[in-house]
Amino acid sequence: MKIPLFTWIFLIPFLTIFSGVNVVLVSGQCRDQRPLLELRNSLTFNNSESTKLVKWNSTSDCCEWPGITCDEGGSVISLDLSFESITGGLDDSSGLFNLQFLQNLNLSFNTFNTTLPVRFANLTDLISLNLSNAGFIGQIPNDISKLTKLVSLDLSTSSFLGGPALKIEKPNLATLVQNLAHLEELILDGVNISAQGNDWCKALSSSLPNLKVLSMSNCFLSGPLDASLAELRSLSIFRLSSNNLSAPVPEFLANYPKLTSLELSSCQLNGIFPQTVFQIPTLEILDLSYNELLQGSFPGFHQNLSLQTLLLSNTNFSGTLPQSIGNLEKLSRIELVRNNFTGTIPSSVANLTQLFYLDLSSNKFEGRIPSFRRSKNLTYVDLSRNNLTGEIPSGHWEGLLSLTYVGLGYNAFNGSIPSSLFAIPSMQRIQLSNNRFGGQIPEFPNVSSSLLDTLDFSSNKLEGPIPSSVFDLAKLNVLELSSNKLNGTVELHLVQKLRNLTTLSLSYNNLTVIASGKNSNVSSPPQIKKLRLASCNLRVFPDLRNQLKLFHLDLSDNQITGPVPGWISELSLLQYLNLSRNLLVDLERPLSLPGLTILDLHHNQLQGSIPVPPSFITYVDYSSNNFSSYIPPNIGMMEDENRNLGHIKYDPMKLTNGLYYQDSITVTFKGLELELVKILTVFTSADFSNNNFEGPIPEVIGQFNALYVLNLSHNALTDHIPPSLGNLSQLESLDLSSNQLTGQIPPLLARLSFLSVLNLSYNRLEGPIPTGSQMQTFSADSFEGNQGLCGPPSNFVCSDTSGSNLTRRSNQRKEFDWQFIVPGLGFGLGSGIMVAPLLFSKKINKWYDDCIDKILLVLLPMLGLRYYARGDWRVEPEETSEEEDSTDADDDDVEVDNGDYFGGRDKDSGGFVYSFLSCFSQNGSSGLAIQAGSYHILKPSFRMNWNVVLTLHALEAMKIG
């Protein structure tokens, strides 16, 4: 039975009601199922990780497949295969390029590992193409420029994913975008463009007038930013980070009326940043970080600005943080790390109620910190490394239920640690090191539910015992309490309750750590990675044989006796071992720690042969022990200056960058004992001083090309200095003093251009000191105690001939004596000029006598003394005894005259006579002979010099006989 056509038309509404779904499916049924199945079958992907392709099959309509969107006619207009773990299978023959009506294609975050197929040009209806991080490599084909309807193009690659990236060379950027007039979003991050500022700027401004999003970070672009970019009036997002622009920031950036995000980090920007950019009403994100040469300061911030994220870390901004910063009501993230900001942190920061991240560390802020109670969303606060002072009220932190991190280290805070920090339920890390906090550490409430991961209270003035509740913080990972005044006893077995603990530091307190005690019943003790118990009054080694993850162990400055236990060598991950300043006497077995980079055993009583350090050692100190025998020739350390040192870069607390240890060791460097608080990973030092080593210095040491410090002083080393030491091109300090080294100084040592400290004193070296620009900069002290050395900078001159050592020493002695003879000759010559007239001129001699007489006749009466002038000198002589006459007669060299030059008795003097005698000497002997009971003047045959002698005698003493 035939049904008339009009009847079918009448029945369609009813059929739609009862079976409308089938009617729609028929009218909109997928037309592209075949090319989609071809695409699926050609792609290589991981079935276990795929969430879309694994559900494509021939039994259902392809418009219902995940990742597919169809239009009303059943044509596929959108395909999203992002994050599908695709590793290959896309080429020009793929069914993908038969989807003629495709408008949106997203293949991001896969690993195709192939070049871009040129048949992308067939998808002429494409409006959005997203191939970001899809693993495509090589040149971007010019065929992309045929996609003239494109509004959004994303070919970016994240640099952290590694691997080869896309590039735009031939054709260049101008050719690629010349036909993309409708493009509003251009995202090429990580694509190698390698273009000059004028070229890429003009290419964009001339071809993309509607551009709203420009993101070309890490594209090897050069500067400067050309003024033609000012024509992109619709620009909203401007992202050029990690390019070498090396130019100032242009003023025209402040003229973009719709700019919401300006990201120029790591661009080598310089000059002064225009303050007008801060005042752009629409600006939400400003990132200028890591431009160390970029200067600037903050303007006053008016209200109604949109700024939400302000990132200026590692720039050269200065000035103060204005009080008007409180007007930025939408501000949620502030990072001003490592700048030169000064002044106080304004109290208006408390008005930033949307703030969730605040980092003002490494500046010069001072004064007290404001309250953050109104910033309820605050999760991160870092004010470390400033000049902040004062106490921190506990109320500043109340109500901050989302706070996870507080960093206040390296300031000058005092008072007690605010207990409210411990009560915040979300708190994970508290770092208060290097301040002046005092008092006791508060107890921790709610320890069972605490999320505390890190407690760093080191280098303060905290007192009292460690709270017992610390050992109940189940999630604690880092406990740093070193360098305080904590006291009491700590039983090390309590630490086993902290199952997540990886770092424990109790060094330099007044604590007594008990290493031996009852064993804990904890089934899973913590696996410590870093243990620092220096100066903790330890007397025995803690049993660490099961701590197989330990890589840092410091037990220095204790009273540990006996041998170093053999189980130390079972700690195969150990990189830092400091057992110095103990009473250790021996090694139970040779150290076998292949990963060890720092080994410090100095100031013990270790004896015997030294342990051979591993080949990758960076610092070794065996000084001040009783090691003897020879330095082994297979010492084998530090042999390759170009070796990979990445394995010794460790920092579980993430407190420093990858180049430094957060540790401290003492190094005898450049003649001084220095404490290195942070140790550069490439620093290499060997100190074997103050032992009993004998024999020669091993030649192999000359192969340690990375060596910076070598100290072998105060041993009994013999033989010559190895010439191979001249190969240590990085050496800065060499100390071989106080040994028994012989021979000459190798001339190769003069080539060590970095050598700033050299000490070869007190050996048996001989010969000339090598000449060279470096060697002559050292003082003579560096070579003293070597009797055979000569030449500058020593004080001994080498003989021009190859004569004997005796000849050289004779010349050296003459050189030395003249330094004393020359001044003596000067004084002698001056004295001779004065004395010669007295010797050879009677007229001058008489003139001198008269002058002296006149002076004394004036001066002495003023003192109550009587003086007889030359013509009036007299005495009333008395008889001399026969004995005296016989004595005088026996002296053949003396003429006696009792009448000429005597002072006589003064009858009016009242008991004393003062006789002034002009006495002259012959051949340097005195001209006055005094005998018992009588006085005789010895007449000189000629006069050498003048002496005026004042003699005082009692009247009774003038009596003769």
C-alpha cells in the first residue's frame, strides 16, 4: 500500500516526537569516519595512557568520539588529540589532511618527533592551530602562510622539555606571517627565529594589525624594540622573556591601551625603566625579573589600577616601597628579590587583602614588619636577608589559615619566636635562622595533625632545652637548631620517631648528645641524609650503619675516641665526612667511599699510612695528625679539571642554588685558617700539613689540574720539588715549608699565574730563584731558611760565575754587611770633619778652650758652683808618699805634673771643692788618673777630643798620705 507524499509530510512531526533522535542522527551523521579511522590506525600511541584514541571504533558514530566536534551537517570541525602520548605516524599521507572542514586542531603535548607535514596547507578552513610541545622539529614550512583564516597559531615549545625545536630561517618570520592578516594570537615560544630587532618588529607590525597576543619567549631574538611595534594598538599580552634584547625599555609600551600582561624577564634589559608603565590602567601582570642591569624605582600608585602580579626579582631597582602600594587592591603576588630597596616596609601592605605570595628577600629593608592579618589568602612570606629589626608580635600571624611558608632569616629580629606561627594548621616551613631570637623554643600544639616539614632556627640566641614536642612532629623533614645556646641532654634514639626526617643539625650548642642508649621500637626509622652533630660532647660514634642514604656527616669538635668504625665505608652515598678535632687514633679498615668529595680528618691522633682519597675528591684535610710513611703515589684525586661535578651539587633544603653547599669547613688557605660557610663545588684543596710524612712528593700530584690549595708543610718530606707542580694551572696557594726538600726550585713554578701565596721556607733548597712575573711578587719570607737560595726576592745575590757555594755566600755576606757599614761611614765622616781642626790647628784648639771657659764661667756660678778658668787652675799640693812616687815612676808612658791642672782647696767653700778639669785622652784612654790620697793630671802628647769632667770630693779626701 502506497502512502501519499503529503501523508509522509504530515507524519514527520509525529515521527520526530517518538523517534526524533534517529532523525537527527540521520541528518547529522558523521561524514568523516573513514579518514578518522585511517588517522587512528596510522598513529603510534600508548594505549594505557590514551583517553581518546582508544575509544575510537567503527561501531559508533564518529561525532560521539572523544576529541571530536561536528557541525550540523556531520562534518568534523574540531579535533583535539592533546596529551594522547602519540609518538609518531603523522605524515603527508595521513587521513588528517582529508578533514576539509576542520577549523580547530589541537595536537599539543605529544611526541611526534618529525618535521611539520606540508599538507597542513590543505586545511584551509583552520581558525586555530595548536601544535605546542608536540615534538615537531626542523624548519616551519612556508605552507603555513597559506592558512589565511588563522586567528590563533601556537607552535611553541617549552625549553624544559628539551630536544630539538622548530626554527624559522628560510622562509623567515616576515614570509611566514605575510598572509595571516586575521591572526590575533601568535605563540612561538622556544622557536628559533634568530632575528634582529628591526627585522622581526617590522615584520609583525606590518602584517598582523589585529594582533592581541604576542608570545615569543626564548626565540633568540635581538633588540632593540623597534618603534614600529607601537602600531599594534590591540596588543593585550606581550611576552618576550629570555631573549637577548640588550636594550632599554621603550616609553611607547605605556601607550598600549589594552595591555594586560608585559613579560620581559631575562632579556638583558638596561637603562631606567619608565615609571609610566606602572600606571597603565589595564596592566595586570608585569614581569621584569632577571634583568640585572635594569634600574628604576616605584612611582606613587593611584587607585583603580589593575595590577595583580609584580615580579622584579634580580633587577637593580632601588628606592623605597611607597605607602601608596596599599592602593593596589587587586595585587596578589609581589616578588622583589635581590634588589636595592631601602626604607621600611609600609604599613599599607596590610591593605592588600588579595595578597597570597610576598617575597621581599635580599634587599635593604629596615625597621619592623607590618601585620599581615588582613591578607587571609596569604600562603608564602619571605622577608629574609634584609636589615629588619625588633620583636615580632604574635598577633601579626593570627588568622592566616592558608600560610605554608615563613622565611625571616638573616635579619636582626629579637625577642621570642611568636608562638602563633606554630598554631597555623597549614604551616609547613619556618625559617628563622641568623637572627637574635632569644628565650626558649615554644612547645608545638596539635603535633599529631601538624604539617610542619622544615624548622630552621639555627644561628640565634635560643636557650633552654629542645621541646619534647619537636620529636612528635611526624611530618618533620628538616630540623636545624645549630649555633644557639640550647642546653640539656638529647638522646639520639628519640630522633627515630621522626620517620620523615632527612636533615638533623644540633651543632655548636651546649647540648650533650647521647649516642648510645635504648633502642627504639619504631619499625621504619628515618633515613637521614644530612647529620650535623659538631661540638655536641659526643664520646662515641653514633650507630649509623643502617643510614644508607646518608651523604653528609659532621661529627667534628667532639671527644670521640678510638678508631673510625669500619661501617663508615658501607655508607656508599656519603659525599661529606668531617671527623676533625676528635681523639681518633686509627681506621678499623681503609676508607672506601667512591662518591666522597669532602674529607676532613685534621686535628686527631690518627697514625700509620694515610687513607687514599677517592678520585673525585674536592677537599681533603689530613693535617695535625700522626700520619707517617710516604704520601702514596696512587693518591689519585682531582685529576681532571673538566670532569663533571654535578654529582657533588646537593642541597635538600633548596636554600641555595646549585653551585654551593650549605655547609661549613675550615681551610688553611693562603697562610690563614679560614672558615668557608659555603663551599664552591669546584673548589679543590689538599692539606697534609703537620704530620710525619717522609720521602718525596709524588709526581702524580702534578696531574691534579683542578687543585686550588696544596699544603704539605711541617713534615719530613725529602728530595726535590717535582717540576710537574708547574702544571697546576689553577693553583692559588702552595705551602711546602718546614720540610727537608733539596735541589733547585723548578722553573715551571714561575708559570703559575694564579699563584698568590707561596711558602718554601725552611727547607734545604739551593740555587737561583726562578725569574718570572709571578715569582718575584712574593716576599723574602717565602724563601727564608734555605741557605743555598739566591736571587730576588731573597736578600742574597747569586754569583755571576758557576763558582762554589762558599763564593756565593761570601758575596751574599758582603751585600748584607754594607747595609750597616754605610751608615757608620756617614757618622764617622761627620765626626772627622768636627775633630780634625782640633788635631792639626793649635789656634783653633785654643779658641775652643776659651769658648768653653767662657760658657762655664757663666753657667756654673748660676748653679752655686765655682769654676777656675784655664789660667787660674791651681791646687795646693801636699807631700806625696814614697809609695806613690814609686808607682808613678814605674809608669813609663805618663808624665806627672802636680802643679799645672789642679783645682785647689777653697778655704771658704764650707767643706767641698768642685774641680773642673779639662781632660784629654791619648789613644782613647782616660786622661785622669785617680790614686788613693792624691790626684794627678796626665798630660797628653796631643788631644783627641774634649771631655769636661765635674768631680766632687770631700775636703778630707784632699789630704795626701
